[in-house]
Amino acid sequence: MPDIRDVDFGRLDAESDKKLPSYFVDTGVIERISRGERQFVIGRKGSGKTALFQHPLKSIGGSHIVQLEFSDYAWESHKAVKELGLPLENAYTASWIFTFLISACRKWSTSVDQAVSKKAKSVYLKIYGAEEGDLKDILFDRFRRLRKIEGPAVGDFIKAGSVEIRDIPDGAHLAHAANAWNRKLFELADELFKTKPITIFVDRLDDGWDASPEIKAMLSGAIKAARTINLRYAAKRPPAVVLFLRSDIYSQLDFNDKNKIGADIEHVNWDQGTLIDIAGARIAESVPVRKEDAWSAVFSDKQMRQRAYIPNYIIKRTMLRPRDMIAFCIYCREAAVSNGHSIVEPSDVYEAEKAYSRHIYEELRDEMHKQVPEYEDLFRALNRIGYSRFTFADWEKSIKDVGLDSGKCKQYLLTLFEYAVVGVPRVGGKGGGSKYEFIYENRFLEPNFVDDLVVHHALRKHLNLKDAMPAADGVAELDLDED
């Protein structure tokens, strides 16, 4: 019989999960990218963007993959681009075009097709002025020479070492790399993309995000550069560049023709069924059971409070993100093992919820801290209210109590709404009990702060909130676990 103690739910971070290829769950995104229907993958932190990026595809629709990560990139070094004398966003667009095309050139230079390799190496060596024998030691991204850093691993190339800055002005150097060579790189790409297509996956663009005008211009430039290249090589095949970006960051970017890329965006969305599939695939990888039977094999079918069953109870406490689901399952397993259970019982779920709630708080803190400097006070204000359901008047009083500007009450609440910390009454939900909706369930949801508001289930344990609301006569109202 399958035993929860034998189940490995994997790691929360896709980057270090070596088993990811064996239980990767695709909802059709890869096919849409393969057909060239999507160029930008947008989703919240923990929604599975990096899992898609890390999926080990040697080719997708006949296109060779180059994976670029900028997780340890010093974004400040790009500030030298201002010396180019171009509008900031245009300058960044030019430098990103150079980045994408030079990475393609580098990949082509390793082709087994000698004619292709020779052409790419010729261009590459002209740009960098190096001998062919030193090719592996050349830093991939020329304008990384603006500081001493470790070069990234790109494609099949080994990692470059650190390099010294040159004795020429940063801006002039960057201009030379980003402008003087782009035409030559486009000429090479015009010829080689036809027979040797490449798709460049770019992840972790939000590392170093600080909501400054500088970083917004830089990320806007990356999107415009990707779109420029993709339009140039449009075909019924994967796009030349696919960008992965957090949705909360994308919403803050403002650039010309942003409205035109809507059809090119893959919004990463999950539902109860696909989240259960994610857990089931990991269970089936660990114990001898079919994927479709995996969940019921190691989770009890007993009812929990409010007539809920374990799958519904857990899903309701996620923000419909894979990382949330995996985290809750991990904590459930830990509780079951500690309690000597071979399957996860309702009591294990209740016990796991406290640790899970803290995990969600930490995730939100990590997501919010650079953009919302008052985030700790906002959570403290929710804690002071004491109840999961509250009114705007309750919020206003609590904001004053924690010492924040009461004139920004609505702005603060809107921030929590946008991070799905707070939900609003669902339209048409008044007749059948307490029904609320969060923004991840409906991207077009309009915040209504006139009626009662609700704190997400995932945070209630950590914020020590009662699952009810004080009534006028002092009697607690209906528990909010009701659907």
C-alpha cells in the first residue's frame, strides 16, 4: 500500500529540483510557445514560470534553446547606458537587442554545421576582437565589462571568468557594443534563423527589481527588444525570444505599444484540477500508484469542518499557485509522519496549516518588500483588526492605530487587494452564503471596498485572525470556510 512517508513532494524552488523533468505538468503552454502564439510568460511569484523555464527541452518546435538567467546580475551596471545620449528606454532596447542577438550568435558558433559555425564565429570574433582559440574565455555580454563579475553559463558554453573594465568611457563602450554591431548581428540572424532557428528563454528579469524609473525602463527595453526580434523573424515556429516576468512587475511597466502585445502573453493560471495533478504527479513518482489515483492513495477522504474535504480545504488556502500547493503538501506530510500516520488525516492538515500560513506570509514579504516599504505595518494593521472579515471603517481605525497615514487608507487596501491578501464580495454571491473573490481568480476584478472585505485563508493562522466577524449584538457570525 502507498504510504505518505515514502512520498517526496520535491523542492519549492524549480531551480534546485532535480526531479522536475519526471513530474513536470504542462497545461498546454509549451505547445502554444512552439506554435509561436506566445512570446511573454507572465505570472505571480510561485506560479510556475521558472519551472517552465527549467524544463529541459533540447528543442521546441525544431528550435534550439538558449537559456539565459540574470539572477546574479548587477543591474546597476546598466545605468551607464544613459551616457549614450538616447532616450533611456530606447537605449536599453538597443542593448537588449545586442544581448539577445549575440547569445544567438554564440550558439550558432557551436553548430556542427561547419558553414554555420564559421559564419557565426567570424561575426563574434569581429565584435570581440579575440582569437578563435580564446573564444571560450570571452565574456558573453560585452557590456558586462562595465564591472568585475562572473559571467553566466549560456547554452553549451562554459562559464566565463571575471573581467576588468576597459579604459574607455562606459557609455561609449556600450554604444559601440549595442549600436555599431547590431546591424551586423541582424544580417547574420536574417540568414541563419531560416535554417537554424533559436529560441532564447530569459528568466529572473525581476531580480534586483526596486520599482525605480531606471529598472522600469530597463525591463520595458527588454520587452520591446524581444518583440522587435520576434516580429522580424515571425513564422509558425517558436519565437526567437521568450521572456518570463512577474505579473505585479509587468503591470507597473509603461511603454509605447504595450497594448499591442496582449495576444502574445501567456498568463500562467492554474485551477483546482491542475494543482491536484501537480501533487499527484509527485506522489506517483514516489510510490507505486497511478497518477489519477495518487491523491486518494495518501490523503484521507474524511470530511473536515464545514463539510469540506482535504483537497478543497487545501486549495482554498492556496493562491492557485503550484508553489503554494507543494508547500502545503510538504507540511501535511511532515505532520502525518510526526503523528505516525500512513496517510494524511484531517488532523494533520490542521496541524500543517500553521507552518503553511507562515510560509505564505514569508512569500508575500519577499514579493512585496521592495515595492511596498510599509508592508509590515499593513500586516500589523490586519492583525490588530483580529477578524478575517472586516469593513473599511475597521481598516481605517487600524491604520491609524499602527501609525500610518490615514489619508492613504484606500491606497494601502488596494495594495493588499493587488497582492491577493484581501478579497472582495463576489458579484451575485450574496444569496448563497459568504462568497468572496481574489484577483488571481479574475484578472479583471474591480476592488469594491464598500461592502465587507476578507483576508485570504492562507494568512489567517499566521496573523492570528478569527474566522468570523463581530456582530452588532456581540455574537459571532458564520464561519468563513463556507463556500
